Amino acid sequence: MSDTAVEYVQQTTDGTWRIVDSRVSLDSVVYAYWDGMSPEAITEEFPSLRVEYVYGAIAFYLRHRSEIDDYLSQQSHQWDQLQQSSETQHGPLLDRIRACKKPRPGTDVSS
């Protein structure tokens, strides 16, 4: 049996964190963990992940909590800025799309 350390999380060239061998972000796993989901439940949400990798990602987060919390805060701030910029730039179009998604009176949305 090999005692080689396994990496469960990697930082991409653009600075984001991903679970190794997947497209799932560390953000997604951490937020699910914060919501109280077990690693097994997280793998149900992200079927491309193995339970071992979810446990490894959570362990990585706990070991590097300060650094990852700062990263998540920056990501949240960037998302807010992008959302605000999109709303400003494309507001009328987004309003029309939202209006089209609203159920029309007298239609049955349960089917």
C-alpha cells in the first residue's frame, strides 16, 4: 500500500479552486458543507464527485479556512459586481425575460 498523499483540491490558472478531476468548484462543496450537508449528500448533488474527494475537499477547507474564507468573500464580491453590471447593462432585456417566465393568469403551472 502506498502512502502517497492525494490532492483533492487544485487552484486553476485563473485563481479559482476546483475539486481534482472535476469541474466542481470548492465554493460549491464549502457552501453545501456550511448548509449542513454530509459528504454523501454532497455527492448526490454533484454525481461526478466521489465521497473521498468531498471529504478531502472539506479537510482542505478546514486546514486553510482563513485563506479560503477570504477567497470566498472575494468571489462573492466579484459575483455581486458582475450581477450589478449585468443588470445595469442588460436591465430592459432581463426584465422582458423575467416577464416571460411568469405564469400567465389562468394557466396551470403544476403540470
